[in-house]
Amino acid sequence: MNKRGITTAVLIAGSLALAGCGSSSAAESEATPSATTPPADGGTYATVEELKDAFVAAGGSCPAYEQSNIVTLAAESAECSSEAVLSTYLSSSDITQLIQENKDIAEQYDIEFSSWLVGENWVINAPGAEELHEKLGGTVVSW
């Protein structure tokens, strides 16, 4: 076995050992995506700055990053531009509530919102949600 094969085997064995320490849903959610396949649920980010780094690595534009923490229900939020807002949450129920509130506003005032990319504990409200989905995982939400 060559050096790369040994390294891969050690990483896989370590991942399997760690996966056995928690529930299957936690292991799946926190799994590091491969270079080609992100976690289906988008995984989690500890901070909005980590989400911003992933957003930019996936091709998102963030020319004017400012963490403002003004998004309702978010643990942290930041603006990358007037068209891109990133946010992280303490629970998925907060995201569900945020989406429902925005759907209600859209219906009440006949407003069309752009699609959002929603992960396990994060939301990206920016152009190109469908393209970002391919690299970050998560779910594209539209209304």
C-alpha cells in the first residue's frame, strides 16, 4: 500500500471510530463533505464567519462582509452586499419559523423573494442559490 493509501485508510478508520461515538443523525450532519459531494443537509457551521468562508469557496461573492447580527431569530448574521445575507441559527425550528414568517409576508404583500439556500443550522439569502446548492448541500427554498 502506498503512502496515500495508508493515509486514506487511517482517515477512514478514524472517521468510522468517531461515527460510532454519536447517533447516526449527528454523524451524518457533521460529516465532512468530499471534494465533490457536500452533505445532503448542508451540515452545520459554528459561526457566520465560517459560513461566509464556505459561501466564498463555493463561488459566492462577499465584497463587503459585515457581521451585524440583525436577522430575526438568528444566532449570528452578516451581510456580504445588499443582495447577500448569511445567517446561522441555534435550532432548525428557528429556521422553519423564519421561512414561514417570510412566506406570510410575501403572500400578504404580493412580494417575490429570491430562493434561499438552507442548511441544518444556516441560511444563505443570495443570488445563485441553485448553483451554491451543488457545492454546499442543503435545500433550496423558494416561494
